[in-house]
Amino acid sequence: MTWPDRVTIVEVGPRDGFQVELEFIPTELKIDVVDAVARAGVSKIETSSFVSPRAVPQMADATEVFASIHRRPGTRYTALVPNLKGVELALGAGADGVRLVVTTTETYNRKNVGMTVDESFEVCRQILRRVEGESIAVEAVIALAFGCPFEGPVSEDRVAEMAHRFTDMGIDELSIADSVGLGNPTMISSTMTRLLSELPGIAFSMHLHDTRGLGLVNAVAAMRVGIDTFDASIGGLGGCPVFPNGAGNIATEDLANLCEEMGIDTGVDIAAIQAVSTRMQDFLDRKLPSRVLLAGTPGQLYAKIRKEAE
């Protein structure tokens, strides 16, 4: 069995993690979190989203956040955008990349963005035409790739068909998202093996939620077939604004620790990420689901045992 030598962790807490929080997170804290995550060695951060503040009040300060972060060389700062207006705002803010999301099912797509799937693909085409010649990367996200809370199971054929539609447009970065945590290792392995075979020139990543406790297991299944880039969120923050019972993303520190224990490099300072997650836990005044935040890494545990034995 061959594991990747290095795994790239994409931090999505400042967008996907924060957007479902009802209490407004101060802009200064958002900026501090992005800066701290970058200092911890994360090379790509989903910094905010340029969406209607009426729809997602938590993201109303996206422009200010982008204007105030201290950009670390080697780190890409991206934004989720739903339409051409969002792209214009992202370009004006100096985002390094934008993420476009289309879900696999009509019901969820309508609830999420008020459009059919075909209409969302047309918006993606418009966005690609708009950014042609601009120095900004475009990544597409296929959401609900492993099941929909409204329509049920999603076929592998459906995911592959959507992946081909995106690549036919010229998109070469694709994130396959288990948006509400309905995937399992067999599904992950089968789908990603097929996509890697059919679309060998595409940079695939995975976005995994931990609703049923399978997030990290699914990450291992994806690594086993050749995926080396994963979204994660500080402390395991996140959820789904349309599906209230959906859990958050896999925790950044949990994924980084998993890779470290497996001998896979991430370049991420786990202790620094733990500190950021602790700060958010204190601000939100509730326990976050991260296992490493609760129990520590093996090294931290052994250090504690030695200290108590002195």
C-alpha cells in the first residue's frame, strides 16, 4: 500500500466553519484566526465568502477581512462566490482564488442558492468568462457527492457526470464534498478511484464532514487511492445551513495529527492550530468536537505522563 508523502490541508474554518454560527464573530477575531492559521503552516485558506449578507450575515465583513489579513508568502487566500457579483467583490478584495459550488441534487441546490443545477452551471460558465485573463484560480466544488438529506443516495455516475461537465468548461481543480457526512470508505474509494482514472489531469481534493464519525476514516480511504488534499476546519467547526443535523468538518488538528502519526508530512504546526481552536472554543463558550483539542497528540500525552511522574 502506498500513502502520499505529503498531504495538503486546506483550512475552511473561517468560511465554512464560521458561516453557521449565530453569534457574529468579530471581524478582528476572524482576521486573527486567518493570520494564525497561516503562521501555523497552512498553505491554502478559505478566508470568507462574498454572498448576500441577508442570506449569510456572518460573512458580511468579507471585504474587510480580506483587506486586513497579513498575507503570508506561500499561502493562498480564497473565497466562495455564488455569482458574478461575488466574483467582482472577490477580485476587488484581491482573493487568490474562488470556489464555485454546485450540488448534485435539484432539491438541495434550489434550497441552497435558489437555482436549478443547470442554472448553477450556467453561472459557473459566466464566472469563467469573467475571470479569463485575471490572475485568480477557479475551483469547483461538487457538493452532496455521497448523499442528499432530501433526495437520498447520490449515484457515482451523477458525480462523474458533473465532474466531466466542470472539466469540459476548463476547470482543473475539483473538490468532491461529502457535505452532510453521508459517505463511507467504500463509497469514497470507489468514487475517487473512478474520477482519478477518468480525469487524470485534474487536481482533486476532498471536503469531508464528520456527522457519523467517519470523517477521518474517509480521509484515509481517499489517501489510499491517491488523494492528497483535504479541507478541514479548526476545532471541527462547521455544519450545514440547510441540514441542521449535519456535523462540522473534520478538524484541522485531527487531520494533521493523523498524518503525523502515519509519517505523512503536512507542514502544519499542530500545537499552533490547537491554540487557534482553543481560542475559538473559548469565544463560542462550548466544547468543539476536535479529538486532539480534547485529548492532545500522543507526544503531548506522553509529556504529561512524564511530568506527572516527576
